[in-house]
Amino acid sequence: MRNGTVPKILFVFYLVVLMLPIYWLIKMSLQTNTDIMSGLTLFPRNLTFEKYVAIFNDPTWVHAFGVSLSYVAINTVISVAVALPAAYAFNRYYFIGDKHLFFWLLTNLMAPAAVFAMPFFQLYYAVGLFDSIWAVVLAHCLFNVPLAVWILEGFVGGVPREIDETAAIDGYSFPGFFIRIFLPLIANGIGVTAFFCFMFSWVEQLLATTLTSTHALPFAAVMTRAYSVSGMDWSLLAAAGVLTMIPGAFVIWFVRNHIAKGFALGRV
Amino acid sequence: MIDKPVNNRAWFFVLPVLGVVLFSSIIPVMTVVNYSVQDTMGANSFFWNGDQWFRDLLNPTTTIGARFNDALFRTLAFSLACLLIEVPLGIALALCAPRKGWAVGISLVVIALPMLIPWNVVGTIWQIFTREDIGLFGAALVGLGLHYNVTQEPISAWMTIVVIDVWHWTPLVILLSYAGLRAIPDAYYQAARIDGASRWAVFFNIELPKLQKVLVIAVLLRFMQTFMIYTEPFVVTGGGPGSATTFLSIDLDKIALGQVDLGNAAAMSLVYYLITLTVCWIFFTIMTQLERRGDV
Amino acid sequence: MTSITLDRIAHAYGGKPRSESDYQLKPFQHVWEQGFAYALLGPSGCGKTTLLNIISGLVIPSEGRLLFGDKDVTHLPTEQRNIAQVFQFPVIYDTMTVAENLAFPLKNRRLAKPVIDRRVAEIAKMLDLSADLNRRARGLTADAKQKISLGRGLVRSDVSAVLFDEPLTVIDPALKWELRSKLKSVHRALDLLMIYVTHDQTEALTFADKVVVMNDGRAVQIGAPADLFYRPEHTFVGYFIGSPGMNFMPAAVKGDRADVAGFEVRLGAIYRDLSSDQSVQVGVRPEFVSATSGPGLPAQVRRVVDLGRKRLAHVTLGNHPLVVGIPREMEGVGDVVNISIDPANTHVYVADIRVQGTAP
Amino acid sequence: MTFVLDHIGFDVGGVRVIDDVCLTFQPASLNVLLGPTLAGKTTIMRLMAGLDQPTTGRLLHYGQDVTGTPVRKRSVAMVYQQFINYPSLTVYENIASPLRVAGVAKSQIDTRVREAARVLRLENLLQRMPGQLSGGQQQRTAIARALVKRAELVLLDEPLANLDYKLREELREELPRIFSHTGAILIYATTEPSEALLLAGSTVTLSQGRVTQFGPTAKVYREPAHIDAARVFSDPPLNELPIAKHNETIAVQQDRSLGRVNALSHLPDGTYCLAFRADAASIGPAATGELNFSGAVLVTEISGSESFIHVDVGIGTWVCLVSGVHDWAPGQTVTVNIDPTRVFIFDTSGQRVQANVVQGAEA
């Protein structure tokens, strides 16, 4: 498997196979249902954007898209903001119980959503947050805050400790140093962490649908409903699916060379 | 390098994280524990049930025990299958990936795309893709004469979920291995060339040892995600046919929100959670040990 | 394996040099003799590592030909060049023991086990590694790891040249001299061509039979350590070799006399007349200029530096700065001192190149 | 305005790393901390800067106890070995950083920064980012930042160790001049004795976290109080010869005995260590009045202006200095002549016991 031609062919073949299902969805979103039902084709016979137009004109879809984007954005901001000081503390100091706390965060990051679905339902119902964006925002903090801490801790480690000391010697107070010197140094780390929090919150479906019913129904929930109610409107479903891919595809280009560091919890 | 100082005032930095995660973690766990030791006769009246739920769950002869046992082994088999395919495939593809030039950026983005799609949309894609009337995958398999039907055939359903997971998450292993390989200084490859090492010798003696740290993380992430999979099987097969793809989280969801049998669901949740905790603990110790021994 | 020949080798990044300055390595013609130790010495960015990488095959030169013996290897890949290389930081196979590390190249060539074991034992003894043969390579000190890296090259009987890329950078200063003398004794024991890249003149002059002093991509002078010290062919070599470097004073030369700021300096040879506007300089090393109680040129003393084993005076002759040695027996030094310059070690440079005078 | 370390002790993980250090530095003085790697140079500097807190002892600045004062409030500047600058700020902002924090007027910042940049020849690099600079330029930026702050205490932790050989020579000349008129206490850590000698001022010799001697550099070099101080202050390593004095005869290990050594004449009988540096030994025919030993040449180290011949004389391996470039073939037998007037005698506890002061010009 020297880096000759054979590995290249294998790799390109894999990329094609990987993109095939996505292409299939895009193709179907540009076909009418009758066109789909009338048999298998590699290319849509007559291209139509009617389903996209339908979605954009339908207030429930647009509202759902807005709801999804808003709770994901708010969750990302909270996660990163809360995780920054913690990541600095974990990387720069030993303190009592730091190991156990870090482990506890890992367990929350890995906690099965199903285990928390029912308790969250009860909790937010009791607290009166049920069917509001805040329920999903706080629920997603369960795994997004630990994720943010893990990734940021890796990036904080990239800044040499001597820079903190030089700033102290120069006379910076800690807040002054943190904001004016330190944050700019891990700016791309913050960017990557925000991207991952956005993604992990955007892709999650179980908690988002469990904790909402009507007012704060996210895009995913509207999709599952569309799937069962409108009886196999495949192209509408495909169009909705394609729309959910746009945020990811748009942002990823900016963080492409840090993707691996993010997925490896900052440990690469 | 100066070692980290001990500074317990650092707790002030950590309090915000503690507050937020505690709220969304401890309170729910407390409710689960609370229900797991009670039973109900309906109409919101609960009575003490001690550890009865747990004894039933862990005793395969009882109905709920058998059900839990089946779901657990079904999920473990699924996790194992996914790991055995995804990890070697991921490493192999990382070795084939382009190392320099414009192709690197594009291939990284394309590889990462599947992981950015909401899990229910992944389910929808494959739900369509596996139908033999309108899906390429379904049509191809049926065309090959295989009796493939996701909704009726347990084997087809179970295999399909594995294929979906391999399609969805192998990119993660590729990216991690690729990053691990890129961290190897070029001098190692040059030394190996000078020593006349074969491609396999280079892989076993340089690349694999250096990938150790990254692979531990890849296996941890992959095991945990497969062990708690819910959305894809829920969308594509709804846990069916029968209970062929009713993994732990689907089963739990059915009991908790479907039958609203809180006691059983709570006990099951706790056992499920404890398993993930132990696995996390094992990996956490391995990772800290690797870190303390310095970069292998 | 006979010698390595560089036939007008030059290298420009991107391969399309427009002007002289685009060359990382300016055209270079030289033959490296078998069994000699060469050092590539120069400041950072002088092209020494580029030259080493061309010989090792990591870099294909944009111009010229590289010959091993009489075989053109310019485009031959590294593994077919039969070279060994020791890198800046120790490169060892962590998963293997010391013995397995040393045996690795021979195992790849599928030699018989007894042959491998004998060869490994022999090289281990030469490098004082016999005691650690069964230990895991990862736990050893940096200098032991560098010896293993060297050993992997030496076990091969077909190795043509051993390349060193600043191998002592990560070694503890106290252990440096030990590894240096080990490398030198290994060189004497094996009739191998060795090429050593460094920016430290002590390493270069100690290790090498011939030193290539490089600056700004050009080989300024190639010679034995003594030549570089006593007869620097270029002002850069005078400046770079020796600590502190050579003194240079603008002068006008006539016969065996040089007029430096109105003072007359006797020279060791007879030169044709050189007026001072032709950028003529007289160069003499501080070791050959000493303060004297006897007759000499009067110079103003700026500063005296006591280096323990010797004392130096920073003086000015006219308005040219000069570093002068103070003999041990001379107690105090006033603010004016007579200095005597040894004619035999005084050289004349025109446009930075040494001019050879005729014997008096 | 002195800076005093009063019985400073420092433990790391229960191990005593700095052991009862007492030092008083005078204002406007240059002090070299000389010692091998891990001798505690960096640790002492970090304690003086306030980056670490001492386990025992006090730090007095201008008579005031500053042990507990946070780093921020101290008048201190530090230059690290690996050229630490703020990567996200330009060279100008890097140098101006301490003044910006202190709230100095904008115009004054500009003049002081440009002045420091001129002194360190960074005038045309002010708008560059540290990442675009060479090693030497990055270290000059760090030094400029330390200079512009006009701190009363300036700590330089092996600032030249990572630089090219010739660049090191240049900066070594400039550094004392740069800080000489600021009136600050300058502390310069290094492992190289030649750097200490060239910087002059006074020198503190350190080994295993203990101060072995503190005094004017030339004096510490010529009159080491303890054998550890002599060992630290010798590069190449100090040559040592164990000897035993027994009523007027001075025996060397086997049966060899030495002639009269006036440095030993008045000492009581007992075992001593006769030590001498490479420049006190020469190679050539056995000169009269000198202690001479024959041995085989191991290797010759050529450093450009001097050559060091390593000779195995049976009792040990000694290093002799020869001026200029001379390469003795290894294995060749030569005679090492030791100049008896430039020899140190240490007793078994390592104290120097010589009565007469060794000759050699006073600085």
C-alpha cells in the first residue's frame, strides 16, 4: 500500500461510495414524487425545486428551522463561555479532585441520551421549561460543556506556560492577561470548539424531540412528523434532509485542518 | 518544562462548568435512582420496591431480565461488529489518504460530511436508500439475487444498521488515524527508508506504535456511540422486525415513554449508565497512563 | 565505494532561479574522498543542510549531477544510496530493544541470524552499547540513542557514507565531548566517508579532516582546520573561525609594507601595489597581535577582558578597532599600549579574497 | 537598593531542590549564576521573580520583604532561554507591553520603545510578527521588552543557549553594555564558564542547589574556595590528582612520588587533591621545575583559537591547552607539564587549603 496509484484509487473509490447516499438524497429532493415512483434513475428526469419552495413557504418548517438554529447557537455560546476558564484551570494547575472532575466530565460526554430522556422530561416539566428552547439548550449542555472543556484543554496546552508568566512579569492582572493576551492566542481553538458544539447539538435528535411538543418543535421533530403524517412524501422529506446538511457543509471548510484535533478531544 | 503548580483557587474557574453540568446531570440521575427503587400501581401512587427491579433485570429467567439481557447482547454484538469493521478500515484508508497538496483539504471535508448530518436525516437517507423500489442500495442487492428486505428480514435489518454505522462513523477513525500519522516526524520515515524497511515493517514499527494514543480515543468514542445508538435504528427499522434491531436505548425508550413503566425503565437506565461508566473508567486510566509515559 | 563527486550541483527552491540570490545552494564543484571526515560548517540558513539532504537523496538538486564513485545517483531514491544518517533528535524504534534496533537493517536485508548477531555485537562493543543490548531502546539517554542511530548505519557492511545532521543538539553539554571523541574514534576505526553538519566550530574542527565553511549558500573555503586558522582564504572564514574572530583593517599595500591609518605594518610577503580604494584589508588574528613593552605601534586601549586562561585588550589603531592578546607576564595595562603584529600571520585581502604574496 | 535572598529553601515533591541560599546583590551590578544543567539556576531565578514561592527563607528588596508580593507588583523583568514573545502582537507591541500595562503616556511609550529597538537593532522590524523573525531577532525582542520596563531586577535565564555560535558571541558583548546604564541588578544564568569570565561582574557558583562561592568573577576563577566551585568554573573539566603527604614525601597513587611542591610545604600530613585547569598544563619535553607526567593522547579538540589535548596518564585523563590549531595523533605518547604555581590544593572536605595566593595578574 505504498503511496503509489493503488491506494489513491481505493481512496477515491471510498469517497465516491461515501457520497453516494447523500447524492441520492439530493437527487430525490429535486424530483417530484411521481418521478421517483416511476422507477430508478441516476439523474432526475425533470429537475424541480418545488419541494424547497414548499418548505420555505411553509411557516411550520421555517419556524422549526429557526428554533433549531437558535437553541444550537445559544447552547454553543454557553458551552464555550463556561468551558474556557475550566479548560485553563485543568491545563495550568493541579487542584484537589481535578482528575475525578475531569473523569466525571468524560462520563457525562459519553452518557447515553436515552438514559436522560425520561428524567429530563420530568425535570423540565416540573421546572416549567418544557416545550421551550431553554429545555433543549440546558439538556445539550450535558454533553456539550464536557466536550468544550476537553477540546479547549488541548488547545490551552498549545500555549507555552512561559507566556502566562511573561504577562504576569509585565504587570498584567489575570483578567487583563486572559482577555488581551490569552484569548487571541487560542482563537482558532475557540473557533474549532464552537464548531464541534454546534455540530453535536445540531445532530442530536432524541432529547430535542422529547423535550419539545409544539411551540419549540425543532426541525428534526417536524421531519419525523412529516414522515409519518403526509404518507411517504419522499421528495419533501429529501429536501428537508438536504437543508439540514447546509450548516455543517458551510462551516466545515473554515476548520478543516483542525477537524481531527477536535474529534480526538484535543488529544492529538 | 516547568511542572504544573498546585493551586486550589483554580476551583473558582471550574465552578461555572460544575454548576451547568450538575444541573443537567445530577438531578436527572437522582430522579432515576428515585424511581428505580419504587413501583407503581398507576394513578401516581408509588410504593417501596427495594432492589427488586435490579434483581429481576439481572436475572435472565424473569421476563424483564430476559428482555434486558437480549437487548444488552444485541447491542454489544452490534458495537463489536462496528468496531471490528471501522477501526481497521479507518486506519487503512488513513494510510491511503493524500498527504500533501490541495487534495488533502478537500478529502478531509468530504470525509467529515457524513458526521455533520443530523442523525435522523442519516436514518431518512438510508431508509430511502435501502428500499428496492426507490433506493440504489436495495435495488442493487435485490438485483444480485439476495433476498434483502429491511422491514421483514431480521438479518437484513441488523446488517443494514451495521452498514449505516460504518458509513456514518468510519470517517471518524480515518480522521483520527490521519492526524496521528501526520504527527510522525518525517525523520522516522527517512530512517526507515535508509534501513531498507518494507512498507509493513514501517507500519508495525513506526506508524502503529505512534497511533496508539489516537486509536485508544477512536475505540472509546466508537464503542460509546454504538453502545448508545438510538436514532438510526429508530428511523430505519423502528427496532424491528420483531426485536432484531431493538438496541438498549430503543428498548429503554419503549419502556420509559412507551409503556411509562417508570420503575423498570429507571432500573434499566441505571444499569445501562453504570456499564458506560465502567467502560469510561477503563479508557480514562489507559489514556492518562499513555500521557504520563509521554508520547510513545 | 570510492568517493562522492558533486558536479556543479546547485539548488534553487522551486527550481526556477532568476538571480544569484534565488539559489539556496550556489553552484558547487567538489570531490569527497573515501575514508575522510568532512564538516559542513556555517551559520543558520547557509545551505549546509540542503547540501546534506542532496547527498542523502531527500532533496533532488535543481542543477548539476551527484556521483557515488562513477555512478550518477542524482535521482536515485535514498534507500538505494547505501548511506546512513544520524538526525538532529534521536530516531529509534521505540518498540524494540537496543539489539533489535541494531539488527533491523540487516533483518530487512534478510541476512543469516548468526551473521547479524556477530555484526551487532561487534558494533555494540565499538559504541559501548554492549551492556544495554537487551534493554528497551526507549528508556535510554539521548546520547545512547544517538549511538544506536549511528550503529544502525555502521552494522551494514555496504554503507558508503555516514551523514550527521547536527547530532549533538539535544545532548547535555557535559556529555558532548564524550560523544564527539566517540564519533572521532569510530571514524578512525572504520574507513568510512563521514559528512557532519553543524554551526558550532568546535564540533566541526574537532571531528573533520576537512571543513567546508559555508555562508549564504556558497562554499567559501574547504580546508584542514589548520588552513582555516592560519590562512583563511576569505574574510568570512577569518571572522567565523576562531573566537574572537580575525581583525580586519583597511590599508594600502606597497611591497612588503602596509599603511594602516598612517602606521606602517610589516607583511610576511611581497605584494604588488594595492591602493586603499580597491577595498584592500589587512587581516591578522588576535592570537598573533600582542601588547608589548618593547617597540610597537601605539594603540588606545578601550577595554580589557580577562578570560582566565588569556586576557584580551580591545584597542583602536587610528580609528580601527582591534583585539589584542595581553601576555601573561604583563601586569597592568595603561590606556595606551604598544602592539606588535606577527608578519608571518598577517594576510592581505582584496574584495574579501586573500591575495597570495611572493616570498621575500 | 540591594536584593537579598535570606536562607532561601525550596522543595519540589518533598525533595529539597534549593538548599539554604543566602545572597546579597548590589544595585547596578552584573551577577552570573554559573552551574551545570539542573544545578538550580532557573529555580532560583523563578523564586527571585516571584513565579514560585520559596518553602523557607525571605526575599528582601530594598530592605522590604517581598516574598509574598505577587509577580505583578514587583519591579522585575525576565528573559527566557526559548525566546518567549506574544505571538499575536507585533514586535512594537511586544516591547511596549509592560509600559501599556503600567499606563505610561502614549508618546513616552513610543520614544522608549524606539530607543530600546535602536539599542537592539530592531528599528526596521517593529511592525513584523515574532513568528517571522529569526531566533536571534526574537531573543532581541524579548531583551528589548526587559530593557524598556526599566525594572530594578533583570533576570536572564541562559538567554543565548539556543542561538548560533557566532550570534552568541555578538550578543554576549552587547548585553552588559545594554543594561549597564539602567542601574538595574542583572542576574545572568549560564552553564559556560567562558561566558561568566567574559561578562565579568561577580559570579555565584552553584551545584545541586547549593551556593559554593560568590565573589568577583576573576577572584572566584583564580581562588576557588571549594573544589565544587573550581569544577563548575572549568571548561574543559578540572584535572584532578589525588595525592597523599607523609612527612615531606608526596606520594601519588602507585609508587610515584613528586618533587617539592611549595604549595604543599606548610600543610600537615594527609590526603589532598591537587587540581589544575587545562591552561596550567602544557605539552612538550619535560620542563625543569614542573610536575611532569607522560601519557597517551586520546583525542584533540580544536575550538578555533585553541586546541585541547586529552591525555590518558594512567591515574586519570587530563586535558591540556595549546594555543592555535595543533592536532596530536591519538595514541602518541607525550609529556604533560603542570605549572606548580597555578595548582590548587583541596583537602578531603573540598576546602582549598593553599597558604600562598596563586600568582597570575589581578584583573
